Amino acid sequence: MVRPPKPAFQEFLEANRATVYRFLSVAVGPQEADDAFQETFLAALRSYPRVREPDKLDRWILSIASRKAIDHHRRSGRGPVPTDDPPDRPVLDPSPSDHDDPLWAAVRSLPPRQRVAVVHRHVLDRSYEEVAELMGGSEQTARANVYQGMKRLRELMT
Amino acid sequence: MKPNDLKRLAPARRVADDSRVAAARLADRATAEGLVDVALATMDSPVGELLVAVTPKGLVAIAFDDDDLERVVARLAREVSPRVIESAAPTDAARHELEEYFGGQRNRFDLALDRRLMGPFADKVLRATSRVGFGELATYGDIAARIDRPHAARAVGRALGSNPIPIVVPCHRIVGADGSLTGYAGGMSRKETLLRLEGSML
């Protein structure tokens, strides 16, 4: 089978920008999404000439975005939050327009890997198998992260 | 709370708009960091919209809007580098000279050219073509003679047809032995427009 040729980066960017942005705007928050987007695509651009599998570029860019999202939370010093933490303390990345949406407050309180897994599964509708591939772990871990994340969101939203 | 509620945190319209802005900003950052191998921009001209492609070595391609632009971009990705990005700044000098040319303020281009889309024979033909000045004409046979291949007028025609940098490499100044315009990869009406602009045709 002949491998499809790698598209020009511009085409690749056009084809994937909305999905990556949608992922990042929930995974790191709308205020930080642009910075994370730049980091994601600049990293991709650096290694683009060496990419071997042009038919898997959409997964490749989302796996880079996943790492950037998790790094972003680590850098800003947000480790996992204990589940019994009261949700009413000040949020760490308040975004004026979404300030009043309690769902945002709940999402922000998730530990980074749970947040990323939940976004892949329920915002981008990816299968658990794909979530595992995108985050570099087993399918079981992916399921556990989504399950724990959703459980916490439901608790906070009732 | 239902899983689908999460989707409202990233409304499609906002994502579409914000990601377009972010992609444009990415092009600027990539250019500043030297990560763009082929910069693309478009411009209006009397021969229709032009796509201008520039590498760090110079102008590598010009395409007309009825060329299959996807194919031109795919060729750049394949034969130059896949790091092809829409970025205006690196194309400024080329677009500026083209604008001056179309405005009648310039009769020669002082642009560095990246000749890598030209095969070895086409490269020779196109170098000879570049020595045909503004307002002059030459025949296919003239060019063949100038590259010491006097019987290769047909091959010269094909090489001119493959010119990746039309207008700047002036293949429009090459005409048939009887003075007829014969062919032009960009279409005869463009060849006419260019020759009129240069005063070679009334």
C-alpha cells in the first residue's frame, strides 16, 4: 500500500486547528488555550519534517496537545486536588466571561490527567482506546481517569 | 450533570473564530523562530490573484489563481519542505516588487530566486530567458541557440511551460518564430496583458 504524502503544514494546521483548540480551551481553560495552542503547534512544526505516518497526524497533534495541557497544569503548580476539598474556594484561572458557570469551577478542580481524559472522552467523543493512545497509558487507566473525573464533576454539580 | 454538558464549555462558533486567530499568530511565531521553510501569501494583480511562495533562499514559485493551487502547495511540500505556512512577512519584498512592476514603476526584478523547482535543463532555459529584458521579445529558437541547443526549440517550449516563477522569470517574452504569441502556461490572455504592460504589444 502506498502511503499518502504528508500534507503541507498549512493544510495540516487548517485541518486540525479547531479540534486542538476545542480540546485545549476545556483542558487548560479559555484564557490559556491560545498559549497552549502555540506551544503545541510550534512543537509539531519543529518535528514535522521527520514525521513518518501522515495518516495519523490528527492523533499525533492531539497527543502533543495532551502533554502540553498536563505540563501546563504542572507548571502552574496545580497538583491533584483532594476529592473532599470544598469547591467554593477561589478558582485559580478565573475567566471573566465564564466566571459564573459552576461547571467551569468543577472542571478546574479536576486533577490534570482526569481533566484531559474527560475532555478527550466527552468533549471530543474519543474512544477509551484512543484516549489511552493520546495520553500514553493503558485503556484501563484511561477508563479510570474518565470515571474518577466524571464522578467528581457529578458530585460538584449536584 | 450529563457528559454532553461539557461540550457547552467550548461552543463551536467560538472555537472556530479563536482557532483562526491562534493559527495566524502561530504563523508569526513560526516565522520569528525560523521554522518556516516555505512562506505563502497571495496578492491581487492585473493578471488575477497570484500565489507567491518564498523560501529563505528566495522566491521559489508564483502561481495564478486558476492553477490548481492545492497541487502547487502539495508540490512545494513534497519537493522543498513540508513546512509550508501562510505567512506574509517573508514575501513582502517579492510582493512589493511585483506591485511596482504592475504599476509601471519597475522594469527589472532584483529578487533572490530559489531555483530548486527547475530541472537542470529548465534551469538553463530559464536563465537564458531572464536575460531577455523588459520590452524585448525572443523566439523559442533564439533561446535554443543561446543555450547551444539550436535544434531544441520544442524542448525549450516545454521548459518554459514548466517555469515555476512566471512573470519574474519572463517566459511571457518568448514568442513563436513568426511573432505569434503561441502558448503560455498561465493562459494566452495573461501573456497578452503582460506584453501590453511592457509595451511589446499594442
